[in-house]
Amino acid sequence: MSQATALGHAEHKPPYRSSKLPDVKLLMWVFLASDCMMFGAMIGTYLVYKGRSLVGPYPLDLFDIPLTTVSTFVLLMSSFLMVLALDALRKDKISQFRLWTTGVIVFGTIFLGFQVFEFSHFMELGLYQKTNLFGSSFYMLTGTHGIHVAVGVLWLIALVVASYIRPTASKDAVYLDIAALYWHFVDIVWIVIFTVVYLVDFV
Amino acid sequence: MASASASAPGLLGRPTGTRGISSWITTVDHKRLGILYLVTSFIFLLAGSIEAGLIRAQLALPEQQLVSPDFFNQLFTMHGLTMVFLAIMPMGIGLANYFVPLGIGARDLAFPRLNSFGYWIYALSGIMIYTSIFLGGAPDVGWVAYAPLTSLSANPGNGVDFYMIGLAINGIGTLVTAMNLIVTIVNFRAPGMTYMRMPLFAWMMFITSFLIIFAFPPLTIALVQIVFDRSFNFVFYVTQAGGMPILWQHLFWIFGHPEVYIIILPAFGVISEIIPTFSRKPLFGYPIMVLSGIFIGFMGFAVWSHHMFTTGLGPVANAVFSITSFIIGIPTGIKVFNWIATLWGGHIRFTVSLMYAIAFLVTFVLGGITGIMVAVAPFDQQVHDTYFVVAHFHYVMGGGALLTFLGAAHYWIPKMSGRMLSERLGKWAFWFLVPGFHIIFFPQHLMGLVGMPRRIQTYEANIGLDFFNLASSIGAGVMGIGLVLFLITLVQGLLRGKPAGDDPWDGRTLEWATTSPPPAYGFHVVPKILDRDPLWVLKHPEMLEGGHYQGDLAAEAADDEEFESFHMPGASWMPFMTALSIVMGGYGVLYQNWFLALLALALLIFFVFAWAFEGLGGEHYTVRKATGEIVSVEGGH
Amino acid sequence: MFTFWLSVVVLVLVGAALIYALVRFRSRPSDKGIPKQVHGSVLIEAIWTTLPVIIIIMIAIPTVRAIFETESRFEPTEDDIVVNVMGHQWWWSFEYPDLGIVTANELRFPVDRRLVLNVDSADVLHSFWVPRLGGKIDLIPGQDNRLWLNSNEVGEFYGHCAELCLGAHAYMRFRVFADTPEDFDAWAEAFQQAQVPELAAQAPAAPAQSELVQQGEALFAQKGCIACHNVSGYLTEGVRTGTPNYPDLTNFGLRETVAAAVMANTPENLAAWLSDPQAIKPGNYMPTLWAADDPNREEEIAAVAAYLLSLGVTDPESGEDLAMGGAN
């Protein structure tokens, strides 16, 4: 029994793994691969239906590129703050981690605010999901993206709140790491959407 | 020296019981979940077989009206849905759940609660789809549900909604299990278990999991588009708005073709375990078997439009997809050659498992050949949507996957239960099942060539179809008897079979190096892994000197700590509760009951948080490696 | 056929290898130890990879050639017979735009010309398939698909819808007739006489009809048939009755089948159809026009049937009609 006690109850050796990637990080990468296909199918649908709506309003009637550029910039900045947050946590700077993560939450919420504004503005101008193929494919694509952002925001709020409830340190960084991966992915998807849906029509 | 679990007490705590129904609902043990998958999928197989029996009864004679056209449409739709999504695919997943960890020397999957969640989503969504029968009628649009048959105007009833919502939920379960398997295979291989030493079944499940990751999302999107069209006035497939039915076909088949490889690759893996074991030789050409599996997986995404040769895609598209469909036949053929080469020169033991493997070889090769035939686009334009195609895919999926999994039952039930299935009873079942199968489906090639379309509730008399249909239906009776005999074999074996012992087959892979059934923690001690077929080389160490062994024996044997310490995961209610909330939400959306849907969403969020914060649970084990003796067990915290 | 025989050869070779292995290498009591643990052979793998590649190339070349020969987009020439096919649940509309013909469920073309079909659907997916003449083409709403067919011989060919369209899909059949050029011209003329207003005005007066037929003609309006179906010439020349959503019944007497080729076109079958369409083709859109207890039912049904069977038939006594060139 003494040899067993010598192993220590409080500290169990990290278990053997056959690769250097933490389990949850690998899981997140695999999840993002599937999410990629999901957005790919929606973007594909949008592209197939591009130019095929039988009635308007049409994209050129509605898109406000300067405004959407601002919201894109906000989302990009949030990714930058995410990098700072992860770096802070890895260095055990907990209050900085909380600060930068709250920044991501705020910027993400601002982005969502822009989305809500844009959707209600388009609806005022007569674009609903039932109006035409553009409406259906646009709302489903950007709406799903918006839900992804909202889930990310909720997740980050949970992480910040949890850091007050139980001790959080650099050893927990992997949990922020995967949230950051998710966040960057959602940002990259937005870049693709912004390019393919908004910008391409204006070139 | 066990001690109590230190996780949160009360309702949200991690349960610790190991007996009774609630222990099965809360289990995260990959072996129990594997058994749940296998039992559930077998029940759905029986349901699908009853549907098939009714179909064949209706079609036995021309111009019969045993069932109405509407009911007939529901029968073949549910038959396809059930067999593909609720029976055959989950059988592969169930076997993977049980035998991938054991095969790679792991004690469970990477994320045990996620595993449980995957199972419960499958079971509950399958039940949900079946409730459609009593709630206004099952879906009647074929398992492919081509738009605009699924539009609200063409199909106002609830059946289509059960299809769309039920299948979308079902897909979530499949996706998470695939993710779980990938992380397990990458991270949980025991020391010494390199990728090229893994059992081929583990490799095939690895590839299958990637196929699932990439193939299911397009299906999910297509399903959601139809749900949106029907429930929220979207216009994706509304012809009057310019919606294009062909988009559904593209999205569906970008999923649907990889799906059939998702079904067959696990079967290929099982065959690659059974044939070497009963030939007493290693699998011939293991690296090529791995590579060809990867190539099939990859090409599986490049052939989808061969299901659309008659939709007017044009000669360039049809030529491209004909060529890619030819190409995918090559690695498949190579696998068949390698299996025959494994048998060649061996000492072949004709157990029932091997008999099923041989039946697989014959049936699958025939199906593969008709596959090459339908890859010829002009030929397919004759036989598409006829019984020729029905014959083709039943040969590869029924003959291919089903026969294999029946063989897997004989092979692996001894390990799972500790009891052997009767070889004698098994042979009786085999000799009804296999000939019955061929009597059903071989005439269907001819029915298609003579001109009988699919999905028709009846056919004109005296135009050359009567004899083949009658023969096919008689075959269904024969195969049905075989299925009953198989059921009897199962029950007799599980209740009164001979004790199996650890290694009844003189096996080659790690699952035979532990008890039958294995303990909750899998292995007392994970054996040293020195080569492919790691158990076999431990039994026949002279093989290591023959140049087969590529590693560093000294380095791999150097891990000589006296004790091994590991953590076994704890049970949990959260996966089941989360799955239940999702299915509840599905009903909410289906009935447009937004209160129910929002309640389900709130519960979902609650249970996800409870899942995240319910604490570690489980136990830490310490084992003395030399003897396998458990030295201590403590609750997790 | 080449692919088929190649497949047979492959099957025989693989099967023979399998059977040989199973017989020769079955375990015997005399087996000692374990067999030679062969892991593989690069040479053998190379051979049985290369051979299938060669076989595949041999199949692919004629396949691609056939695809381009049969499917390349083309413009119909003057010699082609162009038919616009519209699929409906559960019947077929055939319109010959160059000839001014609109008919349903039976399509005729001259055996010396190519038949070019432009297909579309009014509702869900259907598929046009005449097994003995060629491959099928799907009818997809909103999409222009095209198929061409020809025939080596005069004859009658069965067709069937080959894409699930719910309801009466099993009963959505049709007929294609490859006629001699003379027979086709006569048939086409019978339609043009009826449907093209100028020609209809010039057509010879119809022969005197029997009383039953006249009664049926009146009932055709009274029972509401004209609300759905068109019979050209029923009203003043050139005015169509009914809607394109339901089968055109012009020259119905020239048809060989009833209800989208579900039954032969005889007085008994036609009466059975009129009496209870749902019993013959469950789920179709034709209503039951006579209540079961209607006292006039048998007589009226016989009258309407007689009327329909008279359409297009020029000599009611001999049953001669234009299309059959004298023989009915």
C-alpha cells in the first residue's frame, strides 16, 4: 500500500497519450472541420441561388458595405483581443485574462448588434426569408453565423464567470485555447461570407 | 480499498450504481454503450425487416392491393430510413464502440459522456421517427426525400417533418461519436501501438469517422432547409420562387454517397479481422489495405453525381462521374484480392464467422460488379430507378454489411458475453439467410432489366415481371426464417452458451488478451505492443525475429514501472438528459409549439452547463503490472 | 455488352481463386503449427492494381464516347419530331409545337424520324422512360431537360414514370408508338383537323352520330367534364375547354389505352374508369361523377364512354378512322 501512497493522491500523473495534442483541442479541430462543411454547404447554396431570385429586393439594393466593413473590423479586433486573453492566461495573469476576454465578449456583442440592425433594416426594405431565394439563403447563412457568435459569447461569459467561482490558472489554459480556436474559426467564416456575399457583388 | 465518489451529491451528482435500468441510462462505459448500440440496432433491423416483408408480400403478385399506394410509400421510406440510419450504420458504430478501444489498448473512448450522448441521441431520434406512424403517418417520400415531393404543398402531413427533424437530430449523434472516435484513435493508443500496428478495424473506423465529419453537415443543411421551407416560409425548394430541386439532390448525395462507405468500411474492417483469425495468417498487404481504405474514403466524395445521371447534368459531368465511379472500384477490388490472398496458404477453419465472411466475399463482389455496370452512365440511364439498382445496393449493403455483422456477432459475442453462440444453430440460420438473400435479390437484377421501376406499389400483369417478383417474395420468406433462426441462435447462446474463455478463437488482436467479458476497466494490464497482431506475436515470439518487427524491442520494453495508474470515467445523467431535451425540442419545432421548443432550449442549456460543471467522478485505479492485481481504487475529484 | 462480359470474366477468375483457396487450404487434422505468416508482396499488389486499372480504362473509353454521342446538346433539325412533354401527377401531356397537336398519355412518331423530347414538370419530379427505346430523363420543374429517341421498327412501346411522384406513381404509365410515316401523317392530321381553328373550319362535316353518342356529348358538359378536360371542336372551333392541368381528350377514340396506359381502351374498361376512378388508380385527381345510387348511372356512363370512343373516329359503322388508314 505504501508504494501506492507514494504515487500521491492529490497529484495523478498526466495520463499517457499517443500524441501531443490535448484531447479537447483535437476534439475542437475535428468539430471545426465538420462546421466548415456545414458553412460550405450554406455558402454553396447561396452561390447556386445567386442571381436567380425572381423578385427583389436584390443584394445591390440592400447592402451597406461601409457599415458591414465596420462590423467586420469589430469582429477581427475581437480575435486580436482573444489572442491577448489566451496569452495572459498562459502566463497566469488572471485579471488580464478576464479583461481581454471581456473585451472579446463586448466586441462580439457589438458585432451581433450590427447583425440585428442589418436584419431589421433589410426587413424594413422588404427582404424576408419568404421573399425570394436571396432572402432565404442570406438569412440562413448569416443567421447561422450569428448564432455561432452568440454561442461563443455565452461560452466566454461562462469562462469568465467560472474564473471567479473556482481557481483558474495557466493549467486551465487549454479550455480557453479551444474557445479561442472556435472564436477564430467563426471570424474566418465571417471573412469568407463578407467576401463572397457582400464584396463580390460590388467588385 | 474503494472509497466513495467525491463528486457533487444529490440529483446532479454522478451516479455510482452498476445495476438496474438507471445504470444503463447513465453508463459511460464504452462496452455497455456498444451493447446498447448493438441491441437497439438489431431491434431496428427487425422493424426494417418487417417493412421489407410487407413490401415483398404486396409485390408477390401483380395488381394486388394488400396495402394502399400511400401506405406502400411509407413502407419503403421507413424501410430505407430504418436500415440505413437506424440499423446498419449504428451496428458498425456499436462494434467500434466496443472493440476500437480494446483493439488499440485503450480503456475507454476519449470522451465517455459524449459517447453516451451519441447513443441516446440515436435511440431517442429513432424512436421519434417511429412515433410518426401513430402521429399522422410515417414519411412517404422515399429515403432520399427528393424535393419538391417534400414541399408543404405536395405533402402537407407531418410525415416529412418527422423525417427531416428526426434525421437532423440523429445526425448530431453520429457526428459526435465520429469526433470521439477520432480523438480516441489519435490520442489513446497504448504505448507501442503505432498507427501501422492498429487492427485494421480500428483503421477503418478512423477513416469512417472522417467520412462522417465531412459528409453529415451537407445533409444537415439540406434537412434544415426543408424544415425552414415547411415551418418558417423559406423558399429554398419552392418552384414558384425559382427554387431548384436539383440542389437538394446535390446536397443529399454529397452526403449520401459517402454514407454508403460509412456503412461498408466498418464491415471491411470486420472482415479484415475475421479472415486472418480463421486462416491463422496475418492480413495480406496490411499497408495496402490501409491505403486503399483511405483512397476509398477520399474518392467517396468524388462520385456523388452518379446518382444523378438521368437529371440532365450534361455529358461532361456524366463522363467525369462515370470515370470517378470506375476509379473507386479499383481499391475495392484490391481489398477483395488481399482477403483471398490472406486465405491462400492458411489453415482455414470454417466457423460460422468465416462462413459469413465468405458469403460476404461472394455477395459483395457480385454487388461490386453491378456497381461498375451502373457506373457506365448510358447503362445507368436504362436501369436507374429500377430494380436493377435495388438489387445492386442490397447486394453491397445487405450482402456486404449485414452478412458481415452477422459474422461479427458470432465472432465477438463470445468476448462481449463470455458465452459462445452455437455453431450448429448458427449454420442453420446461415443456410436460410444467405440463400434466401440471393433468392430475393438476384431476380431483381432481371426485373430491372425487363423494365420494372422502383417504388411502385404494383405492376401490370403478364409483361414479364410476374415470375421474378414471386420468386423474390418467396426468397423473403426464406430469409425471414433465417432471421428467426439467427434470433434463436442469439438467445440460446446468450442464455446457455458454452463459456468462452479469454481467447476462444486463438486470436491475434488485443481484445482477446483480456477476460470475456472484459472488466469495467478493459484490461487488467495492457499488454506490451510489439507489432501488428500484438497478441499473436506474444504467442509466437519467433515472428519478431523474422524481420517483421520494425521497432526497438528494448526501448519498448523499457517502460518497467511497477505500477500502472489510470482513471476510469464516472457515470452521468447529463448526456441522456441533454439528448432528451433536444428530442423534446424537435417535437416542439415539428408541432410549431414554441413554448415546448423554448422550454427544451432552456433545459438544453441547463443540462449542458450541468454536464460541464458536474465534477470528475469515476475512480482512480492503481494496478500492479506484473500480476494485474488492483492495488487501490479511489473516487475521482 | 462488352462491360457485361468483362464483368463475367472477372467474376469467374475471382470466384475460382476463392473456391480454390477454400478447398485447398482448409485446415486438416494433419496441420502442424501455424502456416507461413506471409505479410504481403509488393509485386503481387502491383500486378493486381495494374490489371484493374487497365480494365477500367478499357471500359471508360467506350463509356465516355457513348455519353457524348447520346447526350451532347443539339438543336433539333427540320426532320426531327419535337414533342414538349409536361409531367403531371399522374399523367403525361404531349404537345407537338410544330404540328399544333396537344394530346395525353400516348405519343406517336414516324419510325423514320428522330423523336426529340423537351421535358418539364408541372408539379413534382417525374421521369420519362420507354425501356425498349432508350434511357430515361427526369422531369424537374423549372429545368429544361431533353432526350432523343428513335426506333428501328414499327411498334408499340410501353413507358412508365420512373421517379417517385407519390399517389398513383405506380399507375403513371404511357405508350409510345413508332408508326409508318403514312400512319403518323394520318394521325397528325386528325389532330390538326380538330385543333387548328382554320383547319377545323375546313374539316368535312362529322358523320351522323348515334343517339347514345349524342347523349354522351351532352353529358360531357352537364357532368362537368369540360371544366377539366379539353376536347377540341366541342365548343366553337379553336376554343379550348378545360385546363392544361388535366389530360386533353381530343380524338380519344384513337387511343389504345385509358388512364395513362393502365388499361386497354375498350367500352367496358372506359365505363369502369368513369364509374370508379379511384378503384382503378387510387389517389388520382379524377372525381367520382356518379353516386352509387344514381339511377341513371349505367346509362349515362355508357353514353359518355360511347361519346369519348367516337372522338376522332370518322366512320362509326366500320369504326374506320383517319389514323389507322382504314383498319381499326
